[in-house]
Amino acid sequence: MPSEIKFPTTPIYQFTIVGAGANGSHYFRGLCQDLRTHSNANQNHSEKRYILDHIMLIDGDKVEEKNLGNQLFESEEIGEYKVTCLAERYGSHYDLEVFRHTGYIQDAQQLAELMPVNTSNRGEFIPVIVAMVDNNATRQIVDTYFRDANVQTLIYIDAGVHAIQMERGPGGMAGRVDTGNNGQVVVGFKYRGEIIMEPVTGVYPEILTDTDSRVPGCGAVVESQPQRLMSNKFAAQIANNLVTSLLSERAILIHQVHFDARFCGSRATYVSQAQASAFDHLIGG
């Protein structure tokens, strides 16, 4: 029987989504739909399953024509900030207030300044960062923030999609069909100052030693590697499913998921007994 991490009191969730591109745009639409669905159901419970405090969408990218095929943007939005387009469209449709930051995260201090401060005494504050980025430099920044002693509690979900490998054939350059189909979604969890579940940077420590990766907007041109739409959507849906457990059960059930979109398969690593016991110890269970 898989273990689980379950919050005993009403959590106050705050969602910060970093990245509004191929993974992020699909994830954000699903998140808004999930929040509206669960919020409606939440109204019928005498004890709230959760309280939604804050939604923040962060990305400095603007919509380009090349984005129209695999991201959720329209031709008339070319030149507009992606976060503005998504926040206005889906926030309005699902009746959710969505804050947006039209810039890239350059360091952990900036990320800390964008994260909200808990001013409520109605429940336990559980901020959630969802990173939908394609560069390890941003993951390094989120890792620094995650491990900061001032950050006591944080859920950090990261979705990564493997790039397509290009090769030259009779008709020119083309992507190999056996590449670009895989990826992973990792849940890191820090609670009351203790790391219960290592984030993606702990599972894949080579991320922290990647010195070639650059943060977008740092003055250098960052070329995105080609990705498959089906892999982007697969990663987004898995991340949405993980958040659904937070909304419906107040629970973290999964540490990481590896997937293959081409063969419609995934393999989950569940919360371990040791992780669940560490959490229970902190809450006095």
C-alpha cells in the first residue's frame, strides 16, 4: 500500500507558475479548470478542503508566430506577454483572479520578493511553485530558494521534457521519431524547515552543475530546443493530476513520474514510508 503525506488541517494554497510556454500554457489552463471545479465543490463542504490564497503566473516571453502551433495562443496575441494573455483568458473564463509578472526570474531573491507572505490565521499556509521551464539555470534559482532557511514550507513541482534529436535525411533535417517523447515530473516538499522529499535538483544533481544553461533575459540569446506537443501536454496533465490530489485530498501521493508520451505510458514513484513518517513526526502524528 503506497504511503501518503496528508495535511490534517485546512491548507491555504498559493500557486506560483514559472513558465508560460509549451508546458506552462497547457498546465495553466488545466490548473484554472481544476481550481474552478474543486472550488465549486468546496462550497458545499462544512469544512473547507482548502483555501485558495493566490495565483501568480511568471514569464518574460512574448507571443511569437512560432508559438501558435504548440502553445495556447492566438494570432492576434502576437507581441503580447504570454502571462497577460493566459491570465486574462483563463482567469476570466474560470472566474479566478490571476496575478502576473512579465519578466524572467533572475535570482532567488527576486523569486522570494514575488512569493506572497501569509497573513491569514485560518489554516496552514502551503505555497506551491510549479516550474514549467526548459533551462536548468532557472531550476538552480528555484533550488536556491527551496533550500533557503527562511523558506519553511514549500511544494516545488518541476516538469521536464526531453528535446527532439535532429538528424539529416534524404529530405533534409528531421527529428528522430524515437526522441523527444520522454520526460519527468518531480515533486519536492519542504515542511517546517525540513526537506521531506528532494526536488528535481536532488533527484538529478547534474542540474546544479550545468554551467552552460542560461536564464532567459540575461543578455544572452537562449535557443529553445525542439519539443513534441504530445510530450508537453503529457507533462502538463501529470502535473495537473498531482495538484488535483492537493485539492481533493489535501495529500501528496507521488514523488516523481517518468513518462513516455509516444507509448502513452508512465511510471510513478510513490511517497515512501520514510517520507510519510518524517512528515508525521513534524506534525506530531
